[in-house]
Amino acid sequence: MLKQGKFMILIGTMVLVIAGWFFPFNLWQKLFFSIGMISIGMLAYGSSVLFNRLAKKITNRGE
């Protein structure tokens, strides 16, 4: 389930970055938007990895 979530985060980030180039902004605003969306995607992906590791530690402790 978590691997599907990671895949969806990557696809969503790519779609937002590509869609950002269709907004009527100038070049610097488009670049800033793209960098912002990539950083948000990296944060979301990293937090999903962190939660996955935390869940594994919690489930292994109970056994």
C-alpha cells in the first residue's frame, strides 16, 4: 500500500510541475513554482518513508 502511495506522490508532483508551465506567469515565477512543487513532493515522499520505518519499528516491538 505504501509503495502505491509513493508512486502517486511522484506522479502528482510531476503533473503539478508540468501544469505549472501552463499558468500565465513569467519565467521566474514558473521556475519558482516548479522548484516549490518538487520540494513539496520530496517532503511528502520523505515523510512517507519515515512513517514506513516508524511503523515497522512499532510493529516489531510488539512481537
